[in-house]
Amino acid sequence: MKNSTRTSGDFLKGHKTGFREAVTRWDWAILIILIFLSWLSLYIFHPFHVRSNCVWISAGGKTLGFYPLNQDRIIKASGPLGTTIIKIHNGEASILKAPCPHKFCQKMGPIPSHGDIMVCIPNRIIVEIKKRKGRETDAITR
Amino acid sequence: MLLPDDRYSMASIESAAHFALFAVTAIGIHVVESLLTLPVPWFRLGLAHIITMMMLPFYGTKFILGIFIVRVIVGSAIVGKLFSPGFVLAFGGGFSATITMIVAYKMTRKHLSFWGISLLGAWVHNLVQVFLAAVIIHHSSTLILMPYFLFFSIVTGSINGLLTNRIEAFPMSQASMPTPPRLT
């Protein structure tokens, strides 16, 4: 009976017990490669190198328009609750006045850089800073 | 998958018992781990992957993937997250991580310890998960979180892998247990 049964001791003959014996140089290689790739992803996915110059405003799920960040202006966007007033000034967008009850969207601004977003859910307004190219071709989408 | 042609032979009963044993252990770890509170939401250690790695020397691909699927479905049902967005993330990430670890073990059997395998699995898990999150919420802003998740995955992967190195080395080499039957 004993001859017919393989023991797992035989099966795992290659495995070593301690840290020093078990870990191989390929483990260290994989560790270093993965740390390098993670560090690389810091540059690939972080949008700090993206310069976008447009404010995209969506009202009720439809694009109201793109507005350049460097021109001061005041935009009125109408939603189900009333008119939200959006101000672009000094390269920053902010919501001046909103008809919604809690005014969270007013406290979210002003937003200066790419990817920043202000949302008013009751009035269905989205203000986002992005590039003009289109909705899907965001600079960090690959 | 579970029952081969010789339906009620000793080997098939034994394999079903092994499947149940590993599934229950993995589900238990999965559920207990979700009770752990970590400072940041969505961060988990992924301790259930230790079970996956412990099965790598003994069982085939289908068996390990089957354990994974049962573990995720039953585990999230117990926790109460079945078919939620978080479940989709856990399933996609875990599936890709399991496949990565199986392939890594088969390709580099002599050269990698469980630490390296675990690192690869954890890294791919987080990579796929963050991409899936971007797909689910239709916005690419989740990708900004990618570097943090990837660095954290190296830490958790190291914890899991070094634990598995210890677990796999210690009791198996000393006790003379009968080897479980090899399943496809």
C-alpha cells in the first residue's frame, strides 16, 4: 500500500522552506519590473500633462456647448428646476447661482484644470473641463 | 467537470469532496476578509487567492477556475453584493488574476516561487479592475487611481505570496499525506 501511494513530500521536492531558499532571483526580477511598470503608470494615467482649455456644459443629458476657458463669460443653462448660472473667469469655471435646494454644485467650484467636474444632480447640469476633440477621445482614454 | 465518466467511482467522489473542501475554505476566507476594515474603501488584501495558489501544484485549470467561480458567487451572495457593480469588478479582476497565476505557474514552474506568482496575479487583478470600473461608470477618470492601486497591489501581493510560500512549504513536506487525485 505504501508503495502505491505517492506522498506530497515527493511531489513538492523542489519546494524550499525558508524565505531565502524559496525566493528566487526571478521573483526579485518580477518585483522590480512591476514596481517600474506601476511607476510608469503614474505618468501614463495621471492627467497632469494634459492641458485642456474648454469648459463642457451638459444640461439634461445634452451637450449645451464648449466654451473656451480663457474668455470671461456668463452662461445660463436651464434644467428642470430653473436656470443655473455658470461663470468663467480667470481660467476657472464656477457656478454662480443654482436653483437646487442644497447648493452642492456652488460649493464644488471653482474648477481650473483638466478632468475637474461640477455636477448639479437636481437640475441635471454637468460642467467639466476637457478637450474639445470629442466626448470619447479624452486624453487619458487609450 | 466534477463527475468524470466513471461516475460513482472512488476517485470522482474524492474529487467532489476535494472541490467542496477547497470551495468552503475559499468562501470562508472571502467572507471573513470582507469583515476586515481597511482605511480606504475598495481595498482588500485578497487573502482568498492564497487558496488558489495552494491548489496550483495539485489541480488542473478547470478545477481551480471552478473553485474561483463558486467562491466569488457564493461569497458575494453571503456578503450581500451579488450582481452589484462591485461583484462585476471582483469577478473580472479575480478571473484574470486566476488565469494569470495558472499560466505563470505552468510556464515558470522551476523559476518562480509563490511570491512572484502572487505579485503577477495581484497586479493583473488591480489593472483589470480599474479598467472595468472605467467601463462600468462610462468615465475615464477612475484611471487616475491606477498607480495607487498598482502600488498597493505589490504590497498585498507580497503579503499573500510570502504567506503562501510558508504555508505550502511547511506542513506538506513533513506530513506524508496522500496526494489528491489530479483532475483536469
